[in-house]
Amino acid sequence: MKHLLKLEGMSKEAILEILSSTKNIKASRGANEIKPLNAQTWAMIFTKSSTRTRVSFEVGIRELGGSVMFLNANDMQLGRGEPIKDTARVLGRMVHGAVIRTYAQSDIEEFANLSNIPTINALTDDEHPCQILTDIFTFQEARGPIQGKVVTYIGDGACNVPLSWIHAASTLDFELRIAAPAEFQPNNEILAKAKGNISCTEDIQSAVDGTDMVYTDVWVSMGMESEKEERLNKLANYQINQELLSLAKPNALVMHCLPAYRGKEIDEDTFEANAETIFTQAENRLHTQKAILTWLAS
Ligand code: CP
Ligand code: NVA
């Protein structure tokens, strides 16, 4: 039984297969597409908000021949205290696969173990694997192999998105620089386990110097709302703007997983100047989700 629960420990072979299949799936959309989810019904269980992940999976599952049901976790008995382990065993007897967005990574892993159906992490507090697979695809589509390139992440360096970037860098051999205030850097345990060329600094200028990609994410991730004011203050100097970008390679890509908060992690001019890349990145969520679903079905 295959799952996509995290990039940590995911094989290079599997990542490369998904990236390669994304290219073919994007190119053949709407023309002689294979339907690996024919006669299947997938459940999407979301405890947190979503636009891109939800829409891309719903469209992707349908385009691959499957049916999909969206379940707001708070409308389920799960929201009233029914354990994950019971929910998993019920759904495992009725649907063919599950896409889950929630807080604890352990909840998704428990669901995968007990449901006995392919399970996809659509974002937890620890990882956002589908996003980072899309991001790497988008970079490679525009600039060729990511191997040997430099990716700079600026902002909250301890949330799910940079954590998935760390595991991707370990596996795919590119340099990852994380620029964040010390208290928003990934914890030492994660960094100690990660192999490869990964560094953390509070100095955004040195992190951007000569980089091939400048990437950011929201300063206040879902679940962190009570820390909003503190985070906005402490991260105020970690904004992507034109002045900072002048230090990167002239053709450096500016990427954002979205949603974006202009004037916070990125300024309006920089966002709009890079909108084509950012919305291609968003579109590529669909093609990558289809590649992930196809990989799970194979
Ligand atoms: N980037 C991303 O996962 O967006 P959503 O939260 O809208 O799904
Ligand atoms: N780090 C963000 C990603 C949103 C797609 C969050 O968890 O809210």
C-alpha cells in the first residue's frame, strides 16, 4: 500500500517518477488521458481551510476517472471526538483513498496505518509534501534540473513548507538556505537529521546572494493565529522586495505557495512582477496532484 505522507525519507526514485509524470500529465490534459481512478471514490477530510489544495485534488480526482467527496472534519463525528483510528477503519471499508489536511502528522500516519487505503498528506503542521513537489516541478519547468541550484527560503523557517523543503534538498542535491529569525528557524533535531547542503541564517542578504530561487510563505500559518501580532513584528524584516532581489541571480525565480499577504512576506510590486511564475506554480498543483494520484494507483 503506497501513501504520500511526507517528503522525509521518500525515495529519490519515487520523487523523480512523480516529477516526470507531472510533465506528461500536464502536456496531455484533456487528450487521451488515462483514468487510473476509474470506479473509485476518494474522500477529502480537511480540518483546515484550503483553496488550491482542495480544488486541485477535487478536479484531479475527477479528471482521473474517480468520484470525490469533500468532508469538513468539523462536520464529521471526528469533530465531536470520535477517534481517528475509528474514522480510518470506517472510511477504509467504504472509499478507495483519502486526502487529509489537519494539524498533527501523527493523525495522518495513524489514518494511513489503520484505513488500509492510499492516504495523502494535504498539509500538516510538519509537512506540505504535495506543495513542494509542485514547486520543484515548477522550478524545473522554467530553469531545468534543480540539482546543484540554490533555493532560498525567507520568513517563518519552522513551518510545514520549509520543513518539506529541507527533506527535498536532502534527497535531490540542491543547496537550501533558510533566512529566518533564530526563533523561527527549524529545530536542531530536524537539521541534524537532514543530509546535504542546508543552512540557516538571520542574514537575509547573504541568504539571497547569487540564489536561483527566492521563496516565501505566510508568516502566520494556520493554527498560529494567537501569535499573529508577535509574528508580524518579529518577521517584519524578512520581506521579499525588489531591493533584496537585486542580490539574487538576475533570472532568479520568485515563488510563493499562496495565499499571499502583500506588504508582509512579499511586497505588492514584487508579487505582481512575479505573478506569472506564482500562478503557474498554483496551476501546477493540479498536474502534480494527478501525478501523485497516478503514482499511488500504480
Ligand atoms: N498552497 C496551498 O496549499 O494553498 P491552500 O491552502 O489554498 O490549499
Ligand atoms: N504554512 C502555511 C501554508 C499554507 C498553504 C500554513 O500552514 O498555513
